[in-house]
Amino acid sequence: MHPKELVRKTFQEKFGLPPAFIARAPGRVNLLGEHVDYNDGFVLPAAIDRATYVAFSGSESDVSTLVAADFGESVQFAPPNIADKTQIDGTPMPEWANYPAGMLWAFSQVGLQAPALRAVFSSNVPRGSGLSSSASVEMAFGVAWQQLAGWNQTPMELALLGQRAEVNYVGVNCGVMDQFASACGQPDRLLYLDCRTLQWQTVPLSPDLSIVVADTTIRRKLTSGEYNKRHDACQAAVRLLKEDLPTITALRDVSSQEFNRLANKLPTEVEKRARHVVEEIERSRQAVPLLESGNFVRFGQLMNECHASLRDLYEVSCPELDVMARVAQSLPGCYGARLTGAGFGGCTVNLVAREQAETFASALSTGYEADCGLHPEIYICRASAGAGIE
Ligand code: ADP
Ligand code: MG
């Protein structure tokens, strides 16, 4: 059953009446600029046609009741218990509840007291696969609370609150890209965001192109720990490079010439991490003109270079992702293929000539299965609208 129907039906069964509203917030896929959002770089995501849906109504009391239909679990919490992550009966919140509760907490941090709600949610964004199911949950609840309270935060403001929830409440040091893409997506367009100034523009996705997402089905645990380590290595690089470049505040401020001159001052591991970021930011600066002029071949090469860099320098790939990218890069119609999202498993993103997308998808599936013995999930995606009330 489609998650939108599932949440409507489950809400009716659980609460005995239909929901007042349904909120939807999509997952996202990033074409270029990986692991640079928390280094003030540029990213090129699109919201995809897979989303989290929340069926909800206001609640008469100050207790919120949330049902995670995909897990068959529910929680109840009230404002006094939010900060210490406990339910009204004193038991700890399950991990999944941190994302919606984190949104409530983030609103309270800017002086907005969100009303209690009754909600059922479900998603067809695969979890932990690099398509940002967590941001889609945050943005769907952000929209829900905004609707009940009658606030009018802009999509970017909601995205920043979602990032705050994930960094300070859930505890993952993420940048703003995931929430931004989920909040600000537009049909058939890519989004180009400057993560420092938060200025953004859209770029039409040529009708000649398809975005194909290929899920290795590999899920690694401890991803957030590895993620935070990469984040710390980038901070360490900035601290060390500041001795020679006192005005820099992020790796965004370092050109690759400067980096090459100073790289030997950095410990090997820090140097590799920082080199990926510096070079990836240079690649992503070229994205918009290449797409606008229809130079998909060069753009695709940058995607392939990005994969190699994530594999060899940032070291966030895994054998299955490398097979998926390698097979894709050898197939007709494929401009570029690379791992997307945090890494260590999950999905690749492929830019493919539209008329060859179906054949590409089935050949990729066969090639991956032959090599890894695993059956992948492959989605031909549409770039979609951002979060809102349905
Ligand atoms: P992703 O790359 O998909 O964002 P994360 O590890 O950041 O991976 O977030 C995944 C977590 O988000 C899940 O472990 C769960 O806690 C929460 N989540 C995502 N989708 C759902 C869902 N449909 N129902 C409940 N919780 C969800
Ligand atoms: Mg996430």
C-alpha cells in the first residue's frame, strides 16, 4: 500500500476518525558536492518522488501521540520530557522518535511552542541508504507542526530547524543539504545550494536525462560515528591550515593550489580527507555551467571523479558501492555514476540518457547481482516538489 493511503487508514483505525491533514516530505539524492555541505561547499541535490507521509490532527491535551506505522510502534511525549528524551511514562524514547521530537525541540529553541498532535507516519524512502529518510521525517513533522500552529517559517527556515534537530538533538553533525532539499525541492529541477551563504538557485534537469538511483541493499551500522570522524578531520585540517592561511574559516576557503603547497603539514589521514573536500568543492563549482550548456559528458566525468575520491581519499565507500559504480560506468547511456549520501553502503546515483534508462537499469541490476550475489533495488527517479501539505 502507498504510504499516503497507509497513514490515512492507520490513523482512522487508531484514533477512530480521519486525520485533519496529511503532510508529505521527500527524500533527496545529491548529484555532486558530496561531504562538502559541512565544509561550506556547494551541493546539487534534487528532491525525489519518494517521501514520508504524516497523517495528523491536533490533540486536546499537551501530550503528543506518534505512531511509526513502518515499525508498528508508538510513543507519547509532552514538552517537559522532550529535553531528556523520555516518554510520559518515563521510558526512554525509541531512536526513531528522536527525529520528530527533535523538531519539536528545535522549534522550542527559537521560542515557538508547538501544539501537541496525534500522528501516524510512514515512508517509502529507504532507511539508511543515503536518500535521507531522516530529513524527510524531520521536514514532514516540521510542516505538520507549522500547519497546526499557523506559523509561516520559510522552507529554508524549516530546513535549518531540522538541521539543528539532527545535530543537537539526534547527535549527527550533518550539514543543511538534506533538510534543504526535502524542504525546497522543485519538480524536474535540480537545486544548487551555497552552503555558506544559503543562497540557492535551481537548474532544469534536461528532459534528455534520467536520475537513476541504485541501492546496494548494504546497510552498515556505526555510520554516524564514521560520519562524525570525517567531520572532525575536516575541522582539524582547517585548524592546521590556519597557521599559514589565517583568514580561512572552512575548507571552502582553500584553493587546490594552496592546498598542494601546504598539504605536507597535515597528518596523512587528515590530508586525504581534506583533499577530497577541496577538490570536490572545485568540481561542484563547475556544475551549473556544464548542465546549462548541455555538457553532460563532462558533468558525468566529474561524478565519476567524485566516486574515486570518496573511495580513495575520503574512504567512505565499500566493495558493493564500488561494484555498482564500476558496472554503471561501463554501460551505454551512463554519463556518470557515484556513491551518494554518507557512504559505507546505501545507494549510487547515476546520470543516464533518458531513452536508455530502462535498459541501463536492468543491465545494472544483472551486473551487480552477478558480481555481488545481491539483488539491488533500482529506481528511475523524478525530481519532485519539496515538503508540504497534500
Ligand atoms: P538516512 O540516510 O536514510 O537519512 P539516517 O541514519 O540518517 O539514514 O536516518 C535513518 C533513521 O531515521 C532511522 O533509523 C529511523 O530512526 C528514522 N526513520 C527514517 N524513516 C523512518 C520511518 N519510515 N519510520 C520511522 N523512523 C524512520
Ligand atoms: Mg539521514
